[in-house]
Amino acid sequence: MDAETSRLLAGMLRSQRIAHLATLRERAPMASMTLYLVAEAFDAFYVHVSRLAWHTQDMEREARVALSIAETDDGREDPFTLMRVTVRGEATRLAEDAALKARWLARFPAQAINFELPDFAFWRIAPRDARFVAGFGRIHNLSAQQLVQAARA
């Protein structure tokens, strides 16, 4: 992946806030919308989710997940030219982390109420690989290391 394409990926991951989290539910795929925060080095993606949600229950049983992030639809004639990435990885529940909480609230201030609820926790998704579509026909399969390299763009 060239430097300009890396910059496009990095910009999208840092600017978008919504992802679709895919988990396995009763041996079938299940995707749900969630908020996410990417680590500076792109070596982790974080979600703050309720244990009451199906996706959280699924992650407790099976750590393998996928996170799909797309450029916001701007109404263009051909939506297939929008950038998108799917990151496959392993999800792990985290203990409380004050620095992560501060970063989360800086990005999502309206979510402060969720930190008052006992069923919410952070989960870290460690990337295994990714597939980045920079537009129609511009497809890149990335290792976790290549994803980290894109963070430096």
C-alpha cells in the first residue's frame, strides 16, 4: 500500500466514530452498530459495551470478531466508491482504565452516563488482519503489522 493510500486509511480510522461489530451468535454471524476508538498505533480498537448486549455476550463466548468501518455516505452517485475497512481480530474485556475512559469521553461526551452503569466495560480488539477498500477496485489486504504502519502515515 502506498503512502497516500495509508494516509487515506489513517484519516478514515481517526475521523469515523461508528463501526459495525460482527460476532458469532449461535454459530451464525451477527452485526451490530457500535462506537469505537482506535489506538494511536492502530494496534487496538476499543468498544465500550453493555454485557446485556448480544455482541458482548457473544464476545464472552468467542473472542474472534470483525469490526467494519466505512466512510460516511455523502450521497454520491456510486456509494461503492466510499472507503471502508474490515478489521478481524480478537476481543478481550479490559479492567477499568482511567486514561482510556478520558479519551473515550473526549470523543463521545454524551456517553458519560454509561460509566455510571455497572454493566458497561471496555473491550480491546487486537487486529489480526484487515481488508481496506479505498474505493472501487482499490483493495488492500493488510496484516496487523501493515495496519500499524498505516498509523504512521
